[in-house]
Amino acid sequence: MTVPAPDREPSALEYEARRARGRRISRFLYGLGAAWFLIFLATSLAVLSGYNRDVPRWRVPLVGAIALVCALYAFVVRRQRPTLAAGIFTGVAVGLLHAGWCFISY
């Protein structure tokens, strides 16, 4: 048994609610991706510079500095753009997990 389609179009309020939810999700994902990518670049630079040589000593301070800068930016914008800040904090956490796994296996 199928449910008949509603006879009315979605109201403007419902349409705006869906758009607002999509904007929040996209801001969160943008912050997550940007923070993770910056930490990924720092990790890749550190690992590739030590390929077939001694492990560079500056690898952990470099990744830590990038993570600190991202976290400070998220802390500054958290009042104006809370979803972006949440995404950045999450991206920093995921990026540091990946960096830790990479440095442990290296």
C-alpha cells in the first residue's frame, strides 16, 4: 500500500529550515576538511623529508604548531560560527590521530 503524495507544496519556512540544516552541515564539513588537510600536509612533509634518512626532529613540533594554530582559530571564531569551530576542532582531533599513527608506524 502506498502513501499518497501530499497535495501541497512545502512552505517557505520548511524550505528555509532544510537549507539552514544543509548550511550547518556544510560548514562543519568544511572546517573538518580544512583542519585535517593542513595537519595532513604537515605530516606528509615531515614523513617524506625523512624517507631513507634519519627521522627529522622537527616533525612533532611542526604538526603540533599547525594543530595549535587551527585550534586557536576555532577558539576565536566559536562565538560567531559555532558549527565551523566544531568542525575545525573535530578535524584537528582526526588529523592528530592520523599523524600519531603515521609517526608510530614510521
